[in-house]
Amino acid sequence: MAEPPTTTLLNVRIFDGDKLLPLSTLTFSGALITSIAPSSSSVDESATSNVIDCDSGILLPGFIDAHIHLNGIPCLHTLLASGVTTALDMGHYPLSDLNPLRSLPGLPSIRSTGTAAASPNGSHRKLIPAEVLVSSADQAAQFVADRVAEGSDYIKIISDVPGLDQATLNALVEASHAHGKLAIAHAAKNIPYAMAQEANVDIVTHVPLNTALSTAAIASMKSHHRIAVPTLTMMEAIVQKLPRAGFNYEPARASVTALYRAGVPIVAGTDANTSEGSPAQVPHGESLHRELQLLVEAGLTNLDALRAATVLPAKFMGLEDRGAIEVGKRADLVLIEENPLEKIEATKSIIGVWCGGVPAKGFKHG
């Protein structure tokens, strides 16, 4: 069997999750990082297939978008063009249509919730086939078992009013945990947010427009070690698309500020989608960079915004093989020219992307 191709990146400043390291040399073979050493170390160029002088460029872990909706291979290419090497699909039916796209060589890895649990009288009923809607708590265990059998990585639950009642939300979360799955709640309004927390979900995606989260809601997020995926890009897009609806973005930003100050982990997700039934279409890939900007505007440091799209989703969403630049991790890498610790917009100055060690085309180094 032929040896996998080996690539060595010279004179690169590596983001280690906390800071930029001095100039280093990084080598990956096939899909995995095999060595990291100071630039002063000697390099046997005969032992590597490809040597790239990065000229003091900055190397980040591949970005993780923790909330998208995938619509075919074109979306994968669009994600990759913006340095997104892993994306979490938050609703797909049937999941069998998505499964062939999960791990295509050189394209972003996909995890998915499959079909979300939703009520026949809820806001998502038109987006989900009637045969999989959940009418009562006694249907929760079977719904979750079916999703697990289909291959869902997480269980997504729509918390809304009108929608699933508290008993059904509780049963869905209990069943998810019984199968060892994270329970992720869609909650875009204050009462549904509180109901999701009462049900003991692990992750809440979105933040309300118009009215900021209460002090009690934020304290509950913190004390129960929940994760927030605020999708500020989507909240901003809804306000821009529906100006006559009277939506106000400022409470959404204020909620993120308060969550962050309270110490609740913030993870970057965009709700990128191309669905005609969505409140607003959000472009794949480029929206992740906008999300980082909005998080910084909400009070996150540049460092914590970067962690929100790399280290933290890997830590909290079971992606232990990625999210950091370390020996043995996946060679999901983004090379940029400018320093995002100085200005977050620098994440867009991409000059190279590698996904599982495969270089993406269209960049200076690729």
C-alpha cells in the first residue's frame, strides 16, 4: 500500500487555542498531523511530498459551524471556500439523503440531528413530514429511538409556543440522554427558552429577538452547564428581511453579552440555509465569519470568538479528533494572512485550506 502524501508547512504561526506560537514547522501525513516543531528545527525535505513556505502566515484549526442546514454538495464546496471543515446539520429528512455527504474526501465533515422533534401544531410543522411529528409524551421514546436507528448524531427538539408541551419536551430529553445523545433545543423566544431549560436540554440554539433573556434564564444556563449557540447571523437576517414585523436585534445581542459575562460557553453557529421556508436565508460559509464579528460586537474577545468556532464546538459536541492543532488531530487547517487576535475580520484573509489533509483549490496554497 502506498504511503499517504506528506505535507510540511514552514514558517507558520500556529494558533494553539489560546495564543499564537512562535514560528513553527508543521507536518501532516494523510489526514493527521504528525509533527509540530520550532522553525529552527531541521526538516528532511526528501521525506515529504510537499513543502510550503507559509511566510509567517497564521494557521488556525478548520472552522466548525455548529448550526447549518445542508442542501447538497454545492453547500459543502461553499463551506470549504470559507474555511469551514466541519458543520453540524440541524435538521434533515430523510437522514438517508444526507448520509452519503457526511465524509467525502477533501470536503467538510458533516454531523446531523436528522429530523427534529416538532409538534403538529407548532411553527415547524410544515417543514417536517406529518408521520414523524410528535403529538404527546408517550411518543417521545419511539421518536428518539427511530432517530438513533437512522444514525442521528444528536437529537434536536423544537421548543415553541404553540408546540410541544412541557411533558413531551421532558420525555424527549430523557429519551435522548438514555441513548447517550445530546439534546439540542431550538428556542427563539423567551417562554420556549425557559421550557427547554426546564426539560434539561444540553444546548440551546438561537436567542430571542425583541426581549432579552432574563437574569434567571442566564443563571440557569450557567448553573446547569448548558451551551449557547445564539446564531446571531440568523437573528440579524430576520430583522433585515422582515423590517415591517417590528423585530429588534438589540435584545439578541444583549442576551449574548449577558450569557458570555456569566460564563456560559458560546459556540458559533449560523443557521446557514437555502430553504424557501426559512425565516431568512443565510449563506453557507461566509456567514461563519459574520457570526464571529457579531459575537465580538456582543462582547466576546477575539480569542473567545475564535474558540467559539474551533475548540469549543469540538469539546462540547463530541468532536475530539479536531478543533485544535495538535499531533494526532485531523489536518483540518486554515492558513490566513492577517492576525484575527488583532481584528476578527482577519479570519477572511484565507490563503490555504486543508480538509482532512486534502488541499482546497482556489487559494494561494492549494
